[in-house]
Amino acid sequence: MRIARFSIDGNVAFGAVEGEGPDGLVLDIIKGIPYGDFELSGTKVPLSKVRLLPPVLPNKVVAIGRNYAEHAKELGNEVPEVPVAFFKPTTSVIGPGDNIEYPSFSNELHHEAELAVVIGRMCREVPRERVKDVIFGYTCANDVTARDAQQREKQWARAKGFDTSCPLGPWVETDLDPTDLAIQATVNGEQRQLGRTADMIRSIEDVVVHITEAMTLLPGDVILTGTPAGVGPLNVGDEVAVTIEGIGTLTNKVIKRG
């Protein structure tokens, strides 16, 4: 099931996405929030009549760096011996169609297409065999990075945590096998990244176990699982799209901040 979060007439709701094709999609409004058991209201609105929002409002976004060997290599880095985790703040999260604002402290902005895991229940110290039980679904993400700031500052808080640096969407797919999905990024229609989730160094089970050894995850929290090779520059005016097999396409435009 595809679960979207949207606004219409000033109201925010979740809905199940039904139908196919850009003109045939409708939202069946969900009663309440979609974590756990929920009911469909039967009230349906065309997708074209709503504004899609970030599919979840995470308490935190935990990202894993250098989880594809070829991406680590292209930036001159070794594959880390243990997963490299970092945070992106909630203020970095935007939805499909929202603008990425080019940060004033950077001259080298990069796209990073990633599979995002959405957590469905509060969990801590999750054993490997129960990882699937705590996952709500999957969505597309773009770990937008100020590459020059990342290299200059030797830590990633500003480089990867600035406002608008975490596009998510267009919705959450709850029924998906994430082990071998095509993942790509295009800029102005030109393909930049093309990889498969099967090439992750650490699996989703590895990542969830590693993170929950240290912290409690809450419903709606998001884990970014790393990016394949092919990252590259974004400029003001560019349109960047992340497409993941079985989910859909997340598109955002880069604008000048201010």
C-alpha cells in the first residue's frame, strides 16, 4: 500500500494512494494516523487536487554514510569498518515538489539518491529477526550535501543538516522487498546515479540493529541507507529527481536561498 501525507483546503491528512498513472491517482483518506491498524474512510480525493507533503514528520532522521563501496571510492574514502551514522534535523525535511535552497556557505552542492526506511513502532535494541516487524515502509530520499563544507569542516552537521537538505517522498510504500531495487538520480532529465540496493555494504537489518543498540526509534522516524556512486553537483535552477523501483519518483528544484 502507498501511504501519502497531504494538505487540502488547509487540512492535513494521510491517505492511501490508489489507481495508476499521473491522471488516475486518488487518495482514500485514512482515519487518524497510519501506524498500526487503521481504517480507510472511503472519502476519496484526486491526487491532482492536493499538495503532497513529506510522507512522515520524523522525530529524527538517522543516516548511514559510505554504505556503497563505489560511492566511498569515488570520494577517495575507505569503506568504514563499522557503519558511519549521522543525524539530519527535522528542519531539513521537505516534501515532493518543495524547493531545495542552496546554502549560502557552500559552493558545491551535491545530490545523493537514497532508499529511506520509515519506522512504524517504538523500538530499541531490535534483534535481527524482528527488524521487519518495526518497519512501516520505504520512501525515496535525497541526502543533499554541501560537499565543500563537509570536507572543510571535517564533520557533517552543517554540510548535511541545513534547511531543505532532506527531501522525502512522494509517499511510503508499505509492501516492498527492499533487498534489490534499482535506485537512480537524474538532474534536468540526465541520469547521474544508477545503482541497486543489493550493493549496500550493510543491509537494512544491519543498520537497524546498529542504530537501535544506541537509541530508541519512534513511529515516523527515518533511516537513510546510503547512496550509490555517481553523486554530483546541483546548481540553482536544476531539477533533481530520485526514482526507486517499486516506490516512485521524488522531484525537487534547487533555488537560491533568500
